[in-house]
Amino acid sequence: MVITLRRAFKNITIIALVILYLPGLSPRTTFPFTKFSITKPKELEGALEPNHRLDGAERLLEGRVFCPECLIAHNNEIYTGLRGGNLARIKLDGSKDGQIAYFAKTGRLCDDIFQFSLCGLPLGLAFDSQGNNLIVADGFLRHMGSGSGHEHKSLLVSTQQELPGQTVNRPGKLVNGVARDIYWTDSTSDDLLYAVVANPSGRYNRANNVIDVLLDGLYLANGVALSPDEDFIVVAETAAMCLTKFYLKGPKAGQSEIFVDGLPGLPDNLTPDAEGIWVPLVISVDNRKSNLFAILAPNPLLRNCIARLLAMLIFPLRFLNSLYSNKVYPVVFRVFIKYIQMQSPRRTTVVRVNWNGKIVDSLHGFDSTASGISHVLELDGYLYLGSSLNNYLLRIKNPYEKNKTFGANWWW
């Protein structure tokens, strides 16, 4: 029995060494596997003290909107992008069942995780600051387009462009400046399936007539928020559970620093206003349950091994799927996402951060009526909550509508 165990251990060790050190084995990630760290999540105290402000959230348009990831308002209507590529204009009129008008499409509906280039999923929306064009970043089709309804469509950023050295991979969120600069994130330069274990390779970019990479090496770059004076921009690093600040003007122009770290969850879209930023945490994290990203970050050998194992599994699956498309692989992918959620605390959180990088207040929910929140939109006395996972919109009364006071010491 002992000899058998020794032989098994020896064989496993040999296989692991081959996986780790065999030259040329996929995947070839953007950056080499090196050690990095993630700040532990803050304790839920002070401005993060638990409350029940998200409990009892209203579900709107259930079964009629799928994955409304990003929400923006224009002329008292809500604009969003849906799974399958539909761009929708929603008029609620105070009811749960509003009117939905589809006015454009970026791709098609598909469950195949190996056909991202054909699927549509608009992740970021913004209106042109000097016109009436809607700018769209589509994470599956991987492009940014501009247009107003059916009248005009144009491609602003192509996947063929290099920025530099790497083509555009997965445009996520975007924001416009007064000077018509478009600030946007490329969530990862690597295949999305390897993004969790690879070294951070997300990018924050600026596009006008020329595209510049302003910041590289971000860990799943996501939401962006432009400061009121447009002197700096804030980028959400989802997997690092932090917000990063990049200076656009002043003596620190071109430099970056941590704006907020140790968030008690994974930040997604950022919604700025004159006083600060709404930061929804799409998955909650605390110090009592293990966090996959934080565990893997300081272990480059383990991450390299997992990435290579994934490559060895995915290559034959891609080949088989090209011969016979089926729904097994999407189900496996969704089970993985569900597993990540199950390992998270049963808590939904939205954080308020001021422009000095201080957490000043928070909204929490524990009854599961609000979950997977990716976006917060203030409109007509309500907070509308978008999600990349749900088939409905969420709505709660805006707890700050009357006095606009977000805790004490808002500015300091």
C-alpha cells in the first residue's frame, strides 16, 4: 500500500512538473507569472456598518430584460444593453411593467462560451458629451461603436488595432470628457477564461483621434469615473478589490496611485456625480471566507499550473465544440460562476466613495432580493440597479434623495 502511494505521488509530481515547465505549452499570457498581493477587505464597521437598505428591492420587467449590465438616463428614460446585443430604451412611468423599445443590435444571442466573437453583450454605454450619439463598448464583440438609433453607426475602436503590442481584447466600461476624449477600459489582454489566474493585464485607455494606453497591468479593469474637474479618473480593478486613481492634469499628470483599497467585495461599474462615486460590489468578500483572487495572487507557480491545466482542458473542448455545438460547456461555465457566488458572504453591498478616496457610506442587503449588482443609476427619487446576471431591473427608494447627505465628513 505504501509503495502504491509513493508511486502515485511520484507520478503526480512528474505530471505537475511537465505541466509547469514544458516549453511552449499554452496559454501564453501577456505578462509572466509573478507574485503580487491584494489588500485584505476592510471590516464592516464605521461607514461600512451593515444595514438593510437594499432589502425588499423591487423587481422590474422580470423576464423581459436579460443581463442589463450598464444603465444610463437620457430624457427621463433608461438606456441599457442586453445579452444578445440588443440596445434598449426603457420608459417606466412609475410602474413595474414599462415600455421597452429596441433601437440597435451589436451581436446575436448565444450560449456558447467559445464563440464570444459572435455574441453580443454591451457592457458600457455613454452619450457623446457634444452630441446625441450613444457610444457602446461590447465585451463579446469586442468593439466600441457610436450611433443614434438606426440613423448612423460607426466603429471607433477595432480589434485589429494594437495599443501598443496587444490588440483590443475586451472593452468594458467607458466615460466621456468635455473635450470628447473617451476614457475606457480593456478588462484583460488575455483570454477571459485565464484572466483569474494570469497576472493583471487590463488596461485603461483614452481615444480621440489617437488611442493611448494610459495605464496597464490592471487586474480585471472595469468601471471608470471622471472627476468633476476632469483632472483625474478612477478605474475599478475588480479582481484586486480596489479603485485606482490616474492623474490627467497637474503636477502628478501621468501618475497613478491607489484611490481606495480593501473593498469588501469586487467592484464593477462606477457611477460618478458631483459629490462622489457609487461603487456596486458584484460579489461580496470578507475576512471570514477565503477569496479565490487573494489566495492565488501570491502563488505564481500555482496560477501557472492552473492556467496550463485549463489550456489542456479547453483546447479539446473548443475542437469538439467546433464539430458539434452543444450546451454542456456553457452549463459548466455557469456552474463555476455559481460556485464563486456560493463561496461569498450572503450579503449585497453598494459603497459610496467621495472624491478624496474615502468611503463615506454604504448600502447592504441580506434578504437576497438584490444580488449581483453591477451598476447604480439615480433617477426620479429611485436607485435603479443593473446586473450582468439577472433577468430584471432592481429598484429601491433613494435613501439620500431629500438631503443628499452621505454620512459625516463627506468632503474630508
